[in-house]
Amino acid sequence: MAVWNSVLELDQHRKITSGSEQALCDAIRRGAELRIYTEFRHNEHINPNSDLSEIVQEVSDFPVTYLVDQRWVAGIMTFRMPIGPPDGFGARPSMSFFMYNQNGQQAIARPYMDGHIAMGAPGSAPIDNHGNMPKYHQQDAFDSDTNAPSSNFVYDFERYRFLVRDDWQEVLSVSSDGKPCSGSLVALVQAFEKGCEVKVAIHGLCHDLGNGPDHELFVQCGPCYYNTERKLFSTGTRPCVRVKPGVPMRYESRGWDFGWLMPRSDGFVDLWLCNPYTMQFRKFHNHYAIRWFVR
């Protein structure tokens, strides 16, 4: 079985009860995967009209993680659709890009996928009424009448437990111009040939979304390729959600998008990104410093 260790735990008031933020940052810097355990009451979070006050335990995976300014971690759920456990899915098909920060600050961006034509313009919006959910503290709202509403909030979970699987090995680091900084391409290729999984950390990937601190986006890769004569290693990543960097990480109008990446061992990255308001894709490429991990 994979080994998952708790490196940080918060109480309902988001006070640290065990572990440390430094331990979480150090693990993510090493490429560790992130899951977060929370607890809540059914009729306080899922269905406020229900008489059921049972505790619901949740563990969610965060396939995209950020290390911001070398001191701040945020993770994003990239595969989730609206769900109301244990009864079924929500009313409209959308992605539920929930984002959690290391201090318990949360956010949601929700691109709808049902083809409905939204007539609203991006911008600030009124905060929703959560009078029947006293533990839900919405801080703002954006783009409510568009195809991609988002907001930032805190829900007072009974506890938060940050769990990491810290078994990735960094084997290559390159600068944005493709010069090796540490490790070797040979080590990456040898691991790939043996069937190892591959993960990348891309530096500065989201700066075009707005000014913010230095950051790395970590995401696992899918298919990998090695061109033996040109000595180029490339891969297609799993889905990514890009967010304007900040401490804490927050959603805002026109401050996020999502899509897929094709990083290469010389620092080249091809991006195929979806505009969440129009659901139209665009391609472009750039060069970034990249760290490569294997497992």
C-alpha cells in the first residue's frame, strides 16, 4: 500500500493542532502528492433541510499543487464534478475546481459544461445567501452570470488533515533555456524506460494571468516520449488549472483557466488552454524552468 503521512492538521478554527506548514511546503517541493481529509455534518453542508446530523468524512485528491514564494502551498481538485454524497450528482454538469490553501482558505471555480449560453459579463457579483449554512463564510463572488462563476470562502470543517505521499525522486532540473541545472536526462530516460511514473514542476507558468510571486505548478504526466536522435523527452500532462499566483491563492475574474500541457526536457512547453467563459481552446508555447520527478 502507498504510504500517506499527515504533515499538517488544523482544527475547526483553522489553528494548527499538529505538524507544520513548513513540513507541508517541504514535501510539496519534493514533488509529493496531496490529499486532504475533512469532516462535516450532513445537514450543515450537504443538505441543510435534512434531519441527519451524521458526521461525513471526506478525503479529496489534489492532482495540481502549487508552491508559492517557496513558503505557501495550495492544491486544486481537477477531476471533480458536483456531487452530493451519498445520493448522486448535482443539478448541472460542470467541473468543480475546488482549491484549498495550507491555512484552510478555500475557493471554487465552476466552468459549466452543458452548452447553456450565458449572457452575463465577467466581474464582481453579489455574495450568495448562505443563511442556512452558518459554517459557510463566502468572501466574494465573481462572474456569477457567466459560464464560469468563482468565489473564495472558508467552510468551518471539523478538522483539516493534510496528507502527503512523498516518494517522488527529482532526476532532472533545467533552466528556461534548456540548460541542465541538476540531475541528467539519462536518469530521466532510464526511469521512463522501466515504466516509472513522471511528474513535472513548472516555474512561473501562471505569470501571464497577472502579477504575483514566484511559483511552481506541480502536475503528474500521462504518456511520455523520448526522441532518441534529437535527445528530447516530452510528455502530455494530466489536466491543469492555472491560477493567478498569490498568498493565499484565490480565484478572481479572468484570473484562471484550465487545459493541458506538453513539457519538454529543453524547457519548451506547449499549452492548450480553455477559456472558461467561452469554452474555446487556444494554443501557444513558451519556455520555463522545469523540474522532472519519477516514481
